[in-house]
Amino acid sequence: MRSRLWLILALVLLSASGFSEPGPLLERWVLENDRMEVVYGWFPDGGFRLVSFRDKQSSLLWASSTKFPAGVINLGTRSLRLTGMSAYALPTASHTEIEKNGKRLTVALRIPDRDVEITLESEVYPGQPFVRQKYRFKNLGTSIQTLTSASFLEASFEDRGQRFRALHLNQWVAGGREGNFELHETDLAARWEPLRVTSGAYAQHCAWLAIRDGLDQGLVAGWEFNGRAQLAVHHDFHTESLNLTGSVSSLNQPLQPGEIFESPAVFVGIFEGDWDEAAYRTQRFTEAVLAAPMPDRQRFPYVAWDSWGYGDQIDEVTLRSAADVAARLGVELFTVDLGWARALGDWQADASKFPSGMRAFSDYVHARGMKFGLHVPLLEADPGAPVLRQNPDWTATTSDGFYGAVSLCPGHEPAKQWIIADVVRLIREYNVDWVLQDGLNPVKQCSKRTHTHHRRNSNYANSAKGIDEIVAAIRREAPQTVWENCQSGGRMMTYQMVRDNVTSIASDDSDSLTTRQAVYGATFPFPPRYTDRYSGEETFSKFSLRSGMFGGPWILMQRLTEWDEAEIRTAAEEVALYKSLRLRIRDGKVFHLTPRPDGRHNEALQSYDNSTDSAVIFVYRPQSPEDSQTVMPRGLRANFQYRVRLQEAGTLQLATGGDLMNNGILVPLPEREFAEIVIIEKADGGQ
């Protein structure tokens, strides 16, 4: 034992003096489930690194590069820098079983002569070819240590002589003017510099990246951080390696003695196939492991109505009439949007608009069989609101100008606690089932020296320690209430958002084309239920209604009190149709059968539900001159018999899955702005 310790010490000293040859493993730890095997190792140079990922079902192996070794940890303080070449004392590791039947490998890493400890947590879950990991950095010293940089992903894989393509996509940026979930496919071999994905609240891109080689073998990654972050991917031909580095932006996190910094979690998975397969694998992992629980698996996503069709000019009489119509339509969730409170940040119902009180109105909605939702931009306050008259210093340095409000700083502890307490109060007082969390950038910029966070650390302090902790605390106190993300109209599309909310807006109050474009893109990284849509166009038609049907909660925003009986009957029929299809769409694999909608060509978007062996295809003719579209369904079982029905044409045909996938289905589209729905179901008797 003593000789082994001397050997380890010598190897660590060699590493410190420049020895960098990885060599054979000194220790090896394996984390595995029925689908995934992950291997970590401790090397003679003292380095702790990922060794390999392997999908046990397909035998796909991603081995770490030996020419460009990357450590799992990359971070820095003002006096310490840890990289892939850093040396650690003999790590200690343990395996534990965790919730959702997962398994966790915990590895404790110590650095010789440094008062820090790093603990890596790596997890796998049944049926998922993914590993999820994060780490904690603990200050073991007697003085403050300040983290100035921290990664959440460090990996370098052998390229196996392959070329690679990468796929990432925009969020909803500047009201869709600078980004509306457009896809960006990049040939990494054509780039000398890394491809960079910038994510988080008010950033450009979604927190997701997929990579695949010429054999259609790929990796997919997503990260759980609402603040600004960046992931870079680079194919280095010199070292024959594919390198990924993800890091938190603008970090300046002081750690008191004994205090812990927790990195954002990241998940990395293996897939084989096209981008739709990368998306499906991501979505199944998200639903199995990360996503906030659905409020009702048999009825969710809901048909909802939102009052924003009336703007902020709402009152009790109008909304009671709207609730009566909504109940006739079959609406399940009734949400009162902006304009209900005395002022932003003064979360009491405006008595001039709701003389009976908001609880009485909530009871009215509940009595008609609907859930009650309320719009709460919880980080915004009118300058004259009591909270700011009493606490003028609680504002962030930069305000977003949300309907004349100024922004509260969620990283300032007194402001944070007030927000939590007041929102819990209003939820209980008004019996709120659904919180529509709105506002602009929820990760506020703040450099005030008078606040409890570091003045140069608002990115981390106002996300992980700010908005995330606020939502988590309210959810603990009011677990019956569920949350919809409407921050920035779809500009905080991260997997931390997924953990906190049951759905997210994909594009704010938009026209039909913009809505379909957003759903097309957002259904790559996110499960369909995280693409809710607001149907609010003035033109009433089946085309506009069905443009908002595919995805998560379908939210009507029209002025219901102005509809005639014919419109009410049509809308009720469409609501019933949506309800008959929503679970298949929610749980299915999305196939993007045609290119991204452009308003000039016909479109087709499919969901195939394996549990029912059925498919739903939405086919749209916007301003296209083509009066029909042959759609090529995917995912069906080639030898099984299926019945095909067109919702409008009413035609019925019987064919095998192979025939349908090879020959297609001719869908008549007799006029412009026409939407057909193709329903494919397994015929009785199966094969």
C-alpha cells in the first residue's frame, strides 16, 4: 500500500512538471444502464477524464481522443486553473440508485495542496442512451475564493476519419425579426474556427446541439441553464478530434469558506439516423427525466383561452361572458392576461375592473369546469407600486421597459424573498391553477454594490440563484399550480426552463405562418408540449385555427364575446378534433416531412405515436399554387395494414405501411389557406 502511494505521488509530481502522456488507466469507473455505458478514468498523469460513451443497443462507441485529452472539469478562480491536464489525488467514487430508477456515479476529486474539492455527479436512466452530469466546487479554505470561469461540458472524441455536420437553431428573437426557430446546419469540416451556440434568456439560440457524421452516427447535447452560456464545437483535423466545450458566460461567483458552486447540468446522448431521430431521442429523455410533471396526462396539453385579445382593457363583466362562451367551446383553461392587477408589481386585483374580487371570478371560472390561470410578470413593477415606494433600491441596474415597469433584481435576497412570498399569497388567495410567467429578460442585468449578489455576477446570480430559485420556491409552496413560460415570447428555450414549466410559448401573439414556422423549428429540441401557440388572428377560419393545433396547449385568444353562433359551432368542432389528436401529437415522434414553412409552398408535419401505432399529418396550403400534396408518411410498420382518413375530404383507404411510405398519400388542397389533417390508424387485426 505504501509503495502504491509513493507511485501515485511521483506520477502527480511528474504531471506538475510537464508529463502529459495519458498512458494506461490507474483507476476505471463504469456507469451503465440497459442502453448506455459511460466510462471515466484516472490516468498516470493524474488526470480525471471521460474515456468513452457506448450505446449498448447499437454498439455505437464514442471514444475520447488520446491526442487531445480533455478533462471533465474546466474552471478557474483568481488563483487556480483546472483544465484537462490538471492532476488530482486518487479520486474516490460511489454508485447510488436515484429517483426515476436512475443510477448515479459520484466521484470526489481533490487537488494536492489546494483547499478545494470537486464532486462530479454522473447519471443514467432506464431506456435512455444519455448521460447527465454536473459538478460541485467547494471552498475548503478559510478565505473567499471567486470563480471566474466554469464549464458545464468538456469532451474530446476521436473523429474516426469522419466529417461532421452540426444542427442548432434560433430562439424567438426580437419578436421573431431576428430569429424564429430557424435551423442552422453546419459542415464542421468547412470551418477553421469553432461553431458557437449562444443560449439562455435573451440569447440567440436554443440550448441544444446535434452532431452527426457521414454514417449518420451522432451525438446530441442539451444544457440546463437559463443564464447566458456558450457551447463551442470544433473538428480539429490536426489532432483528429471532435471537441466540445460549454461554459457559463460572465461568471464572477464569490464562495465563502464552506460554500459550494454548482455547475449547470448537461446531458449528452447517442443517436443513429437523421435530425428527426436526434430530436426524438432528446425529447424522450427530456420527458422521462427532466420535464415538469404534466398536470393531467389524460387531458394535457389543454385547450386554453387567454384574454389578451382584449388587451389590458378587461373587466369582470366581459370576462364572465367570455368564460360562458369558452365553456361552450370545451376550453379547459381560462387565463386572465395583463391588466387584472392594480399595477405591475402590485398584485392585488383592480377593484374598478373586478368589483366582486378576483377570487369570486376564479370561482366563476372553476364552476364552469375550467382551470383558472393568471398572468404574472413576477420580476416587473410599476415605479409607483408599493414594493418600490418602500424599497426603491430593489431594482436591477437595467430595466426592460415592460409596459412602463422597472425590473426587480431577482439576485438581491430581500427582493427575491418578497417576490416568493407575494406570488405564493396571490396563488392561494385567488385559487390559481396556472401561472403565465411573462416579462422580458428574466435574467436581469445588475451591477449594484448595494445588492447581495456580486456586482459583476448578475448572469449567474440572477439565473441560477435568482429566477430559478424563485420559481422553485413558489412551486414548493404551491405544488398544485403549474407554470407556463412566456418569458420574452420564446427567448428562454433552455432545459432549465423545461424543468420549471409544463409548457412554453414558441412564438408570441403571431400570425399563422409565424406560428407554423416556430413549431416546425421548436419541435427539434423540445417535446411537442413545449410549443404552445396563441391563435389570435382576426380572420376566423379553419386554416388559422389548425395552424395553431400542432404542439402543446392550444391557446385561443380571440374576442369570444364577438363571435356569432356559426363561429362558436365551428370552433367547438375544431376543439373536439384537437382533443381527439393531442395525446398522439404529444407522445409521438415528429417528422418534418417538408422544408420549413415559407408561405409559398405546401407544408406537412407529422407525429407518429408508437403506443397506438398511429400517425397524424397536418398538411397546409398557404399561398401555394399547388392544389394537392403527396405526403410521404414515416415511422409506420412496413408489413402492417393501416386505414387512412382525410378529415376534410373524408376519403378512406387501406394500405400497408410500406405502401404508404413508398408511394405516399395524395392530399387534395382545393383552395389557398386550406388545412387538411391526415389520420393514419392501424387496421383491425394488425398485419
